[in-house]
Amino acid sequence: MNVHSSMRSAEAQVSFDRRELGVILSLYGRMVAAGEWRDYAISCLRHHATFCVFRRTAETPLYSIEKHPALRNRQGMYAVIGMDGQILKRGHDLAQVLKVLERKLLRVIGD
């Protein structure tokens, strides 16, 4: 494989940028501190990127935060998906989409 083909394959992957990761990891840190989340995984694929959160490493993800750039001009490129595959929130602004998980954090702290 030559350098140009490896550069094209790297460019073909979708990933979260530094700002997006900052927003996600800020929420992740608060949920870890509340004892709700304990692990995460990031996948950068050709058409979308996914940040999955887990209560325990060996389980299926509690939530997946996805970025689909192809949906940017439609319903929004960010989505939060529950463990059952249901889309909990979708939109154009990552911070607004993550508010669906912020509400769960407020319930945990309020209990």
C-alpha cells in the first residue's frame, strides 16, 4: 500500500473533532463521578463515528452518541441512541442533543 492510498482511507473515516470530544467527555466525566458510567469506546467508520458508554466493560452499550455527516442538512448529524436501538434525540447541535442524557444525570443526583 502506498502513502496516497493510506491517506485516502484515513480521510474517508468520520471522527469526532476536538470540540465534539470535549463536549462528550465533559458529560462522560460527570456520569462517571455519579457512578453511572464506567467505560467507553469510540469507533470511527467510513460513514459515521460512534461514542458508546457502558456501565460495565463486558456489557452492551447503555447509549451510543453518533455523528452522521451525511444527515447534516436533514434531521441533524448527531444522535443519541439507547441500548434498545431507539433514537432518543437527534439534532444539529451536539450539546443540545446530549441534554437528553443530562436529564438522566439530574435524576441520579436528585435521588
